[in-house]
Amino acid sequence: MTPVKNRGESRLIGGFETVAEHNLEQREILYAGRVQGVGFRFTVRSVAAQFGVTGFVRNLPDGRVQLVVEGDPGEVGGLLDAVKAEMSRYIRDVQETARPATGRFGAFEIRH
């Protein structure tokens, strides 16, 4: 079997290739602007379905939208670029924090 081509380490487990979880990343993004009441969360969920990511998006009480996403850095970056392309007219400010992935999300969802 050929190792998985990735920036991190790959392992062969039970005949299947896996990428060590520390190769994945988590990003938390806080979007400010006119980001509530414009379909922002639904657009993010729809766009996220095109990428191999997990996490959630939700409205915050202060009027911002929080996006927490985990996955391969290329997939996460692709999602964020696509969200920016779709929703930039509503976004005034973006705060982003990167961390190692936790693996706690099973899918991508809208949270209330």
C-alpha cells in the first residue's frame, strides 16, 4: 500500500491507511457584520457539504456568527475561501483562531 500523501505522518492499521489525527486542524472563526438573518448559517452548511470537514456554525447572542471547523488544512482553507466568496458582502470583520483538531465532531451541523 502506498502511504497517504499528507503533510503529516501516515500509518497502516488493519490493512487500511489512516492519517494520524494530529495532522488535522481546527479553526474557530467569528464573523461580524450583517451576518444574522441573511441565510449565513445555511449557506455555510451547504458549502461545508462540499468539503471533507466536520464542526458547526451558530449565531451568537452578540450578533456574530461562530464557525468551528475541523479537517485537513486544505479542506478547511477551501471551506473558508468558499464562505468568503459567497458571503463577503455581509462580513465586516473576521477573527480566526487555529488549534489542533479534537476529533469530537461527527458531521457538520447548524447549532442553535
